[in-house]
Amino acid sequence: MPLFIVRNDITRMEVDAIVNAANESLLGGGGVDGAIHRAAGPKLLEECRALGGCATGQAKLTGAYRLPAKYVIHTVGPVWRGGGAGERELLTSAYRSSLELALANRCESVAFPLLSAGAYGYPRDQALRVAVDTIAAFVLCQEITVYLVIYDRASYSIGEKLFADIAASIDDQYVERHTDRRWEQSRRALARRLPPDVLWEAESSSPPMAACLPPESLEEALGKLDESFSQMLLRKIDEAGLTDAQCYKKANIDRKLFSKIRSNVWYKPSKPTAMAFAVALELPMGEARELLEKAGYAFSHASRFDIIVEYFIARQNYNIFEINEALFAFDQPLLGG
Ligand code: APR
């Protein structure tokens, strides 16, 4: 099921379980721990006292009391000591133990903060990488929806190099296509030589359009409809040798939405959904464009969202969760959903 990255205060999340970034005593603290205990009320601490603590990388479950969630899963991430003391393994274990505990308690949705990325000093981009990799691997084979909750912009980082690389790509393409300097320069040159009324005609003569053949009857035209989005999607799933479930999970799409698309040959998905399937099917740019066209969309260089997705496809990086990390970093909607 899907993994979403969202901006929020985890104490407001209306999910089955929220995860607390606790310490081994489970007796409260600052950061997320403090916020959860304040919002849940004193009964949470009472229950925690009876748990007898929790080892780093492990997880324990309590009620949520005044919180909108049903449960609180208390887990302990590692303190960052430079990376050589098994921090990555312990952080992975904290996420995985929490997810397994959520599943064991029949939770259908769970929200995580970025474990260890605050007081415990884990470098934020590496903490995000471990979180997304661990959760993504889990949701690809389990039916549970996971939210990674980012409390403040400062605590979110995809890594300076990747961020700068994508920002440069946006600058190159977004500015050029958006202002289209060449067109502006030719317009100005023309304006200097031609009287206004003639200029208008020159301007309005858009690039030479392909001659349109006289349309046959409407019935004939409608009888020649191209393959629909849904038809192309199912064909490409077969060609890729994927099952439906493998495809929609790779697309970060839930089963309900996929079954709507499968059962309606003329279903029109949203642009993020259409792009998510292009990524899940690992389509080269040309076929990705074709799939989008079937849904009535085109890649546009007047859209940062499109440029970022195109950046990853051009580099044959079809990891939808990595793409969503980047989209989130640039305040764009996520793929899938
Ligand atoms: N909702 C969501 N995320 C939050 C919230 C909130 N209300 N408050 C803070 N965060 C974010 C921080 O921005 C950070 O990215 O949670 C992440 C984890 O930060 P910490 O809470 O400091 O947790 P951690 O780094 O794992 O350190 C745990 O801090 O609070 C003590 O008792 C806790 O000793 C333990 C240690």
C-alpha cells in the first residue's frame, strides 16, 4: 500500500497508530516524545511506566488516550555516533519493529516521525533514506498505509548534491521553456521593423501547423479511437511480466484505485497517477509521454513537478519513493496516492 510524505504535527494524525521517537526509559522527553505525551495526557505515562523500558531498535505499544490515533507505538532510534556503531541497522530495526507491531495489532495506517533525526543527531538526509527504504520495502509486500510526517521544513533534507542537481535542472528547463528567449528575441526584432498591425499577423502565425485532413464523418472518426490509458496500462503490465499488484504497489497506488482503472476502459486518472504508472513500468521517456497522452496529459516544462519526474526518468531512476522524496523537497504533489 502507499507511503506518503506529509507536513504535519504527528499528534494530529488520524491514523490507527502513531510512532513515538522515545528513549529507552519510555518515561518521556522532548521533541516528538514530549509532544505526544502532552497531547495524550498523563495516562500515557502511567501505561509506559508499566512497560519496563524498550531497547534501541525495538518497539512497544500502548493506548493513545486523548490523541486521535488508536495506539502509540514507542520505538527507540539510535543516537548518532558517527556511523560506525551500527546506527543504520538499529534505525532500520526501529522502523521495521514498529511496522511489524502495527500489523500484529491490525493497524491499517501508521504515521512515523523522522526517527533519530532530532536530538539523537542522525544526519537528516541519511535518516530520511533509511526511513523511506525500510518503509517502502515493507509496504511493497504488506497491506498498510504509511505516513512519514515532517514537522518542520528544516528537518527535511534529501541531500545537498541531489537537491542542487534537481534545482539546476529546473532552472535550465523551466526558465528556457517558460520565457522561450528565442521567441521573445525574434518578436522584439520583428517589432523594430514592422508596423503594429502587420506585427500582429506575424505573431499570430504560430509555427506552421501540420495540414489537417478534412474530417470524415463523426461516426467514422469515433470508430477509430486509439488505445485508451487503461488498455495501454494493462498491455504494458503484461509486457513487463508484472502482476497487477506488483505494478500498483510499485506505483505507490492503492488497490481500490487500481481496480477502478482496470474495470473502466475509459478511466481518466490524475496526472500524478498516470506518471506513477509510467515510473512503475519503468517506461523510457517516449513511452512515458505516450502513456500520459492516453490520459490527456503531456510533460510540460512549465511545471516543476514534470521536470523533476522527467529528471529521474532520464536517469533511469524509477524508484518512486526516491522521486517522491525529491518532489516533497520542492513542495510538489507526490506520485501515486
Ligand atoms: N510531529 C512530527 N515530527 C516532529 C514533531 C511533531 N510534533 N516534533 C518534532 N518532530 C520531528 C523533529 O523535527 C525530528 O525531525 O521528529 C524528528 C525526531 O526528533 P526527536 O523528537 O528529537 O527524536 P530523536 O531524534 O529520535 O531523539 C529522541 O529525544 O525527545 C527525546 O525522549 C526523546 O530521548 C529521546 C530523544
